[in-house]
Amino acid sequence: MNVSIFEMPLDFGASRHGSDMGPSAIRLAGIREKIESLGHTINSYMTPISINPQEYESVGNPRAKYLEPITKACQTLAGEVYHTAESGDFPLVLGGDHSIALGSLAGMGRFAKEKHKRLGVLYVDAHGDFNTDETSPSGNIHGECLAASCGYGLKELTDLYYEGVKIEPQNVCFVGTRDLDSGERELMKKAGVTVFSMSDIERHGFPAIVKKIIVFFKSHADIVHVSFDMDVLDPMFAPGTGIPLPAGLTNREALLLMEEMADTGLVRSAEIVEVNPVLDVRNQTAILAVSLAARLLGEKIY
């Protein structure tokens, strides 16, 4: 398979700095070498954006901070992701904070629409990212990106790259969720997304939840985008992330999930976000990110 890797050194969507260095950390952890060792070809490896440091930009709308530079960067990413998918390559996006999902999903949304395919999204995240400018306690766009991709929120976000919904909410599946704001929880229920929270995982066991996820996508999607936020993992395994929360997924569970998703044959694109080297320990979070990408791209233990 041909893979195109896009580094998105963008941390405008979050309060804590450092995730802009995440793509470099993942690169230094050997992602190119790892993917090529699996027999894939890296067709391109690039940073599609040139962006000022956050301190040089205006916050703008306090309910959607740094809206202008984020939408500009994600507009560019959307085009790159679309053209990559259209060419038959696998777009792999490295963040950066989770606001970059606006671009990834817009690009894949256009690709799916033109191919008359149902796009599904596996959202592996401790958070919902389903706030809008009206419900967000912080005004950080990384907490509004999925809602906007599903058609809720500011027009500048919902109509990024092209007008209209990028992903139908009923085709979105969350796993590992454990921290939701009250407003986004209500909107998620209204929208009709599927959520497998950490409580569900505790009640039923992770293998059972993975089976449910596989069944979900086989009935809801023709192609799947995997959006993986490293804060879904317990800080014991991924200390280098912007919003670390206890009681998350283990590294073994996350690796299994990626391996099982690869086996579906449905995954056509992915992003890994919120690696923050400033908070990491000996780059272990970036190293784990490389392993997760490898499993998603077909690596097997045996």
C-alpha cells in the first residue's frame, strides 16, 4: 500500500502548548522506517502548512479561539487528504491537537461523497470533542471539531472545505470516552452517535467492546477514518499528552483495537493527535504512537 504522511504542527486548538512538536517526536520515533518495514511505500512525507507560533496570532472569538488560523490550516489539510485518497493512497495525519480532524474529515468526507460511499469514523478519545461555541466551557476548537464535522456549530467550521455535513453522526463510534461536558453530552445524544465509554469497557470487557465496534462499522460504513487521540490512554502508558486523565485504555488494549480495525479492511485513512513531547518521558508516547500506526497498517505479532 502507498501511504502519504502529513505532519500538522498545530496546537492552536488547545490551551496547553507543546502538541505542535508532536509530529516531530513521532518522526524521530521512527514512523517512516516502521511503515516501510511492513512493505508499504511512503509516497510523500510533508508538512502542508506554514503557520506562525500561537503567540503571534490573535485569539479572536473567545468561543472559538484562533478560528482563522485553524480553519486556514485545516482547509489546506482537507485538500491534501482528499487528493491523497482520490489517488488511492492512505492519508496518515500526525498532530498537533485534535482540531486538525476538521481537515481530515472534510477531505475524507468529500472523497466518500464523490465515491458514493458511507464514511464511518472511529473516534478513540477520552473526550467527546462535541461542544459548539454555545456549549464549550473553554472556547478551544479541539473540543468542537467533531461536532462541527457532524454539522453542529459555527458556519466557519461546519462549512470548512465544502458546505454541509462531513460525517453523518450515526456513523460515528466513540471508544474510551470518560470526560464529557454536560452540553456536549446532550448534543451527542441528540445527534445519535454511538459511545463505548470506559464504564462500558469495565462492565463488558474490552474484547467484547471491540467486537461490537467491528459489527458497528460493518453495518454503518463502507470506508472508515480512525481518529486516535493519545489522551485516551492511561497516563501510565502515554504521559506525553495535553489532557492526561487516569483510568484510560492500556497500551495492549489500544494495540489490539488497531489490529482488529486493520483486519476489517475498511480503514482508508487515519490521524494520531495530541502527542506532547514537553510532557513526555523519553519519547515513550511518540514511540507508542508509531506502534499504533503500525498495527493499523497491518503489523502482526505472529
